[in-house]
Amino acid sequence: MTYPLFIPSIFSPASYEAGEIYSLTIYFIIAAMAVLLVVIGLLIYVVVKFRAKPGDGEPRQFTGNKVVESFMIGIPTLMVGGFFLLTARTMKHILPPAPNRQPDVVITGHQFWWEARYPGTKAIVANEIHLPVGRRILMHVAASDVIHDWWVPELGPKMDAIPGRTNHLWVTIRKPGVYEGACSEFCGAQHAWMRIRVVAESEVDYRQWLSQRGQNAVTPTDVAAQTGAAFFNRQTCGSCHRIRGTAAQGNVGPDLTHFASRKTMLAGMMPNNRDNLHRWLHDPQAVKPGSLMPRFIYPKDSLNVLVAYLSTLK
């Protein structure tokens, strides 16, 4: 099985908030390098100047040098104080208090996937979250079961998703692109496969996407897909999953209204295609052990029409 490559990095910021964190990080690195060079320089100086020579006796001991002690205590204290102020300034810039208004998007962590709702619209998506470029977005972050942690390194800070509590994040994306992230709080067996995919696009494209995602599921015209739709509704699939415009109104698992439009499935674990979907429906625990999707023993023909139906949901 081939898995999507994911290399998180804070050194290619794509948002205002990530840029502030990047600048602070550079200051820390410069200070750390300066301290390292001073320590190495002093070590070399002491080794060379005070190395033992033939005939040397016990070297003269020095104690209580207030000048040296003042430098040893004073410089680190000033550095800590300076970085405290820089950190407080950065936190104030990237995470001001949330205003008393409707958020642009509500992120909810589940074991082991992410749900995004867009207040004021009917759009509900899983794992692949679209956001507009060029304006400041207010995100609410919560969890439905255990503690998760939202983090897309190129877009800004981490934020805990805690059951019963709503936290908030600001993000101002500067350029279009696809930005990868992951849950950063251990949350169970499939924590490592709780990926995030943020698609940043222009305001026009974002509005078009939002409008399309707010629509009901398309009615299948293919015979196999129609059979699969009937099978889906006869089984217990709709108890956990929602497909708008149908009788399936579950809210436990991901919303499947536009499932086939996603590039990946299982929270970024694999590409979204018919082969992977068939493997997943055949034996979920073999593909993603620990997930909450149970195994249903369906005949091969039933799996085929179910895959055909889900593949039409764009």
C-alpha cells in the first residue's frame, strides 16, 4: 500500500499567523546559535590557554569573581526576559480574543477524522477543508470524544480540541495551495492517520465550492449506483452517516453527501478511488485497525453496487 507523503514544516509559512511564529522561531535559533558559539569559543580558549605543560603544578584557583558571575546570570536573565516579551507579543498578534460573532468554520475532532461545518450554510465536509485566501478566518475548534489537536504547520499555531469546550483560532492565508496537517495530541490507535488537508483558494473559487457543498447529493442515474443507493438505505449505513437529500441522516460518522469529491479517504490515509473504497468496505479493521467503522459481511455484488453509488457522490 502506498501512503501519501507528509513532511510538516514551520519554515515555509503561508499565513500571517505562521509568519509571526516563523519570525519568533528564527530569533530563538539565532540566540541559540550565539550561545553555542560562545560556549564553544570559551571551551577552546580554556583548553588552549590552560592546558597542562611539563613541570606545571596545581594551577592557581579563582573564586568569587563578581564580574564573571554577573555576566553568567545577567545575560541569560535578559535573554529570557526578552524572549518572554517577544513571545507575548506574538501570541497577542496571532491569537487575539474571539469576537462575539459567528465563526467562519467549526472544526470538530473525532476518532479518527476531522469534521468541518460552515455556519450559515449547509456545507459539511470531512478532512478536506477549504478556506479562502486574503481574509482573516475565525475557526472554532472542539472535539466529540477525546482530546485532539489541530495543527497545520504552514498555517499557524496548534490548538487543542477538547470535549465540552470550544477554543478558537485565527488564520489569514496569503497564497493559494494545499496545506497538510495532522492531529498533534495522541488520541488512540489511529492517531497517526488523522490527517488534515486544507485547500486554500481565491474568494470566488471558495464561494463556488461552498455553494456546491451546500447542495443535496446527486441522484444516481447509473443502474448499479441506483441499486447501491437502495442497498445503502436498506442497511444500517444511514444510522451513522448522513447523505443530504436522502433518508440517511446519521451524525456519528463522516457526512458522505459529497464523498467522491475528496482526493483522499480515511483522513488522508489513502487516495479516494474505487479499489481503496472496496477494500475499506470489505474489512475496515484490516485497513484501519481501531477505527469505529464495524465490519459488515456483505456479498461481493452488494459491495460492488455500494462502491458504485458512493463513487457518484460528488
